[in-house]
Amino acid sequence: MRPGLSPADLRDWLPDRQVSPEAAVLAKEQVNVIWSVVTQLSERQRTVFLLRFVEEMDLLEIAGATGMKEGTVKTHLFRALQSIRAKLEVTK
């Protein structure tokens, strides 16, 4: 994880489009929920998720960087995404 990375930093990654204030608030809330769930993931799931979506590494790069097999990386990423999606469904 990058030092000093916060939900406010993640908000800056949202596309720069003209959006309604309501849509902006909803997007910010979703980023906060995702960040909250990411901090609750197991260390391996969190690492794989952040390497994939923050560092934009592909699965083979993640496998090389972590020493995990590609299948293990896929499993951890799948489970991380399941957790995040489930939490987003609860907050709708």
C-alpha cells in the first residue's frame, strides 16, 4: 500500500466529468466503503487487490512480486472482490 494513501486520494481517481452533487456524494461514499472493506481484508487479499487496482499490475506481475502462484493470486483477488461487492450491496 502506498504511504499516505487515503479515501480522499482515491476520490481524485474518479473520472473528471460534470456530475451532479448527489452523484459526487454517492461516488465518494462508495470509495469510502471500498476503502473500509479493503482495510478489513486478509493481508494477502488486500495486497493482491491493491497491486491489481492501485498499482495496475497484471496477475503474472502480482504473482512474481508476491511469490504466489498465479492461481492463488486469482483466488485472493476473487475473494477480495466478493467481499467488496457484498459490502456495496448492503450499503445500497
